[in-house]
Amino acid sequence: MDEARARQVVLVRAFDATDSPLWTPEDRAWASRLAVETASADATPEQLLAERARHALQRLAPRDPGVRRWLAQSLWRWPWLLGAAALAGLTGLMADLLGRSSHIDLLTPPVWGVIAWNLVVYLLLLVGLARRAARPTGGLRRRLLAAWQRLPTAGPLRAAAAHWAQLSAPLQWSRASALLHTAAAALALGLIASLYLRGLVFDFRVGWQSTFLDAASVRQWLAALLAPASAVTGIGVPDTAAIEAMRLTPAAPQGQASAAPWIHLFATTLALFVVGPRLVLALAALLQAFMRARALVVPIDDPALEPLLRRHRGGPPLVRLLPYAAPPGAQAALGLRAMLARIYGDELQLQMAEVTPIGDEEAAAGRAAAAPATLRVVLVELGATPEAEHHGRLLKALREVQTPAPLLLVVDEAAFLRRFAGIPARADERRAAWRSFAAEHDVRACCIDLESPDPAPAEAALKQALQP
């Protein structure tokens, strides 16, 4: 979706993820219902989310001035390019590449330093492009996130800002690149103007001096470095005898040759090696930023959005429960269904598969793949010992199944807590073992008491485990 809609979706999702009096469950349900009613029948999930965010902001914006300020913030303005170009051009115009004396040393003009720096930049860009490992968006994303973390704003707005910093980092990098390349090109243009302005009011002479180089070597180096400019301007580098005549000695400390042709060569070299490439890079970055601003990728793997998408597709959310080794009790199954319903909606359907016996892990995974589901939940007991050859085989087989339904490992603590009620340390050890086991197999997991009279802690842990 485009940048404006993506910002709205990110902001509303931040309010969806927190409990706030400004955005109640009734408000969420109202926005979802209205989005389903107003969206077209063939609307994509992205369009549906944007429509819901548009309706949600009709209530959120009047209630919180911070929401209006956050949406009104402009992270990019096109006049910034003109400002950067004007500032850089003025800096270049005020710079003195020829020096304060009336003669120019051909071997040490600052022009070579400017060109060398730009060549280093081009080399770094080429290396990063060729290796595809130097991803500057990662560093920019970390800096943006760190900056947002230092903001005094708290709550949903802060979460939205952090999420947006991560989501829009590639876009902001493209814009920053365009700004820097434009400034570099303008700086070089300012330097070229400075060369000619000083040449108009001062009579510069050229020469050279070196302890190790002779006239032939100096002529060879200058001819090679200025070859592109010579080809464009038609101004050639003088022969060795003329270069020798320009040599500065104690008897002749000032050059006598005119600097005019050399100023033309230096200015053309700056144009060829700095102005031209930087303008091309700036245009490429602007085009990339334009395309990214029109097609930002917003993840839609948030469980809280599943009821909306399911309702639009005309079907309720379906959770497939896969108990392992032992069937869950009726109270545990009802408790899990109630917790999931508060996340996915009351129309959620909980479908329990047959208990997977030890040794039948691959077959169970194949049966689970044949059944469509919104979420797959593997249920085990906290008292069981996690084993790679059994539990690990099941999780590995389920992860290899090609299905968009996420996989969640739920460890039921109810029976273990009743048995070892007076020894909480044992429960902590078991929880740590299962969490470590799930992390090793790259599976989301949560340890909860499905039969607890107070389901709030278990529901919070389940919701956190389902967050993308």
C-alpha cells in the first residue's frame, strides 16, 4: 500500500495491540464491521486493512490530539532537495580550490582530494551492490528505532513510531541517498563556479615541484588523470619539455605558465567524475523512493487481524489442535478455546485432531497439512520431558509443511502445578526447558495453565506468543 495508508494501518494496529480507553474492544469491532461492509467484494487484504484504518481514525483522531499530530508529521518534503542543493552549492562557491597564492601547484590542488573522495564513495556503493551483504537499511533501521525509543511519547504512539521506523527504513534510506547525492553534485557545481570566479579576478600561474618525480613522470600522470577532460575539451596536456619548463626551483619559485587551460581541465574533470555520476545516483534514488512510497509492504500476520480477514472471506477462524501423547481434559480444551476466541473472535472454531502417538510424528504432520487452518497448535503437558527424537520430529515435520497457518507450541501447566504445588522451582525449571527446546526448533511457544480460574495471565502470554 502507499505510504499514507501504511502509516494509518501501523497507527491503528498499535492501538489494537494495547488496552486503551481511547480504543475499546467495541471500537475495534465497529471498525472491522464497517470495513467489511464498505470494502468491495474483491478487495485484497491490504485494501481491507486500509479501509478499516480509515474508519478507525474517524474515532481515534478526535479523541487523541497525538494521533492527529503523528499523522500530520511529514518525514519527507521535496523542497528539502532544493535546500540541500542551495546550501551545498553555496558552500562550494565559497571554497577556495586554487589556494590563496597566485600560483597553482599541479600536483597538489584540492580538486584531486574531492575527486578521490567521490571515487571512494562509488567503490563502496559498487561493493555493497555486488556482495548484496552491505544493507545500509539495517543500520538506518537500528538508528531510527533507537531515536524513537528516546522519545518521551509512550503507549500506542510510541509503538507505532517504532514499527514505522522499522517498516519504512528502506524508503527513508532511498530519500536520504537522494538528498546526499544531490548535495554532492551541487557542491561540485559550486566548486566549479568558484574556480572560474577566482580565475576572472585573479591571474593564476601554474607550476609543480617534486623530489622524486621528473618531468616525464609528471606529464604521464597528468595525461592519464586528465584524459577524459582532455577528450571532452580538446585541451591536451603539454609535452614533457613544456612540463619541465613549469618546474619550480629555488631560482624560479613562481610559475610563469597561465592556469587558464588547467582550470578548464580541472572543472571538466569535476563535472565528469562528480557532478554527472552524483546526479545519476540522485535520480536513481528518487525513482527508488517514489516506487517504495507507492508500494510499502505491511505484514498482515497479526492474529488480531485474522477475524477481519476471515469475515471478509466468508469463513470463521479455524484453529486445529494437535495433542501429543495424551488428550487434553475437557476443561483445558474449553479454556484454550476461550482464550483464542478473545484473540480471534467469538466465531472461532476449535478443531481437535486425534492424539499423536509417540513414533507417528510424520504421519500426523501429513494429516494436519491436508486440513486447512488459521492456526496450528501442538499441545503438550509441562510434566513431559522435551525430546528431540519425538517432540522435535513432530515440530520439524509440521514446520516443513507448506501452509500459511502459523505453528504454536502450547505447554499446559495445569496437571504439573497441581502435582507440585509446593515446589514452584520445579515448574520454573520445566518452563525453561520447554522454552529452550522451542527456541532450538524455531517454534513459538508459551507455557500456560489452561485450567486456571484467572485466565488473564495465560491469555496475555498466549497473545504475546502469537505476535508476529
